[in-house]
Amino acid sequence: MATIIDGKQVAADVHAALGPRIAALHAAGVVPGLAVILVGDDPASQAYVTMKERDCERLGMRSFDMRLPADTDQERLNAVIDRFDADPAVHGILVQLPLPGHLDAEAALARISAPKDVDGLTPESLGRLVRGLPAHRACTPYGVMRMLEAYGIDPAGKRAVVVGRSTLVGKPMALLLLEANATVTVCHSKTRDLAAVCREADILVAAIGKAGFITAEFVKPGAVVIDVGIVRTDAGLVGDVDFTAVEPIASAITPVPGGVGPMTRAMLMENAVRAAEAAHADLTR
Ligand code: GUN
């Protein structure tokens, strides 16, 4: 029987810890502001953005909601980003991904200045992560690290295997585990004998977006299994991990939903509050 890692509870604890920090900002006349830019009408992205806005409202933060039509051109998107980047009431900017195919996501993200990059995905933020310098950390991998910490799972000296090499999750996840002194392997679609590599993991992180792909044969008995996948099926939301098959083998496992998802949003809020604190400290220095 594995420990079920309760992302909702850890996220609630993160929110609770943000309360006094936000109150202190309010007392200083600062309302933390998060700009969320959504282009197009992808239903999943719309749902994520709405939840982020609700989180802001609940926490006493201001959300600057910018929903743009699917045919928005690059120039317009760039102008929206530049305006938020120059606005002192906006402390963090998030461009919801994926963008429609005609838009250049790299060019868009690169316009966000590092202090406002609360998503941790710009070249500067990711470059700083590689170099071990302070920067906002990408929300999903950062949330995974905080869940491990909350459950007393120290990656130091452990074998960690990350399945998936996306810029959004896999690559920053590997770097954060490395920073925490794990021995890290990153697997992908060309990895030979993937199941055997995964079976070496003390901590297995699945971030591929293939429903139920990680079955019992991928998991060493006693491993910690983190499921980043969110796949919509007729049966509802499912993860990359075949939970029913893997749970009896693992020592700890995240469910889908209620695992990594709530943590991603909680870390976004924490990054935005830290950005507001830093901007205020700069002004009062
Ligand atoms: N789409 C899915 N997850 C994320 C995320 O963490 N950040 C952004 N910007 N887009 C996403």
C-alpha cells in the first residue's frame, strides 16, 4: 500500500503560508498582480486560466485577464506582453501554452522580463536554472519538488528518472532534481528499453501525456511515483501512470486528479507573490 501524495492538501498549505505574506503586501499598499494571457479557445486552456484567476481572487491577488482570439497575430501578442511587462501593477505574466500554431511561442516568451516570468519558462529563467542562479522556477517541476519535501522524500543520492523532455516539465524537472543532488536520467521516445531504465528509479517522474503508459513493469518495488500527465478520456481525467497497477508496488504515488495539478497552480501563486515582494523591496530600497 503506497502513501497517496495529496497535492490538494500540500497546495492548500502553500496557499495558507501565502496568506500573511499577501496581507503584509496589502498593508504596504501593494496588491500582487498576475497577468494571464490566453490566445484562442482551447477548452482545457480556458479551464486552467479560469482556475488561475479564481486562485488569485481567493488569495487577495489581482488578475489581469487577457483573452485574445485564435487569429491574433504575433505583433498584437507581443504588444500585449510588452504592455504588461511595463505595467507596475502587474508583478507576474503567464502566457498559457500551447499557443496556436501560427504564433512563435519562443519569441513571445522571450519578451517577458525575468522578474515577471512567474512561469519560469523564458530563456533567461531556464538559463539561470541551468547555472544554479536565483530565478522563478517552472511551476510544475517546482510543485513536484515541494510535494516531495512535504512528504519527507529527499532526492539526495537517489536515482531519479524523468520520462519526457519537454521545456515545460521534463528538462526543468531534471535540473531541479539534479540541484537536489539526485542522480538523474532523462528518458524520451528514443530511449531503448524504457521500462528497464524506469525500473532503476527510486523516484520516477512521468511527464509524457500518454494515458496509463507507465505500468507495473516500469516500477521498482518501493519507488516514489510522480504522475505529471493529465489526459482527458471518456472516463475522465487520467495520468501517465496506470494507478491501479502501480499503487500496490510504489511506496508513494500521486493521484490524477488531485496530485501534481493543484501544485502547479499553487507554485504560480507563490512565484507571483515573490515577484510582488521583490518589486516592492526594489521600490522601497
Ligand atoms: N500549459 C500547461 N501547463 C502550463 C504551464 O505550467 N504554464 C503555461 N504557461 N502553460 C501551460
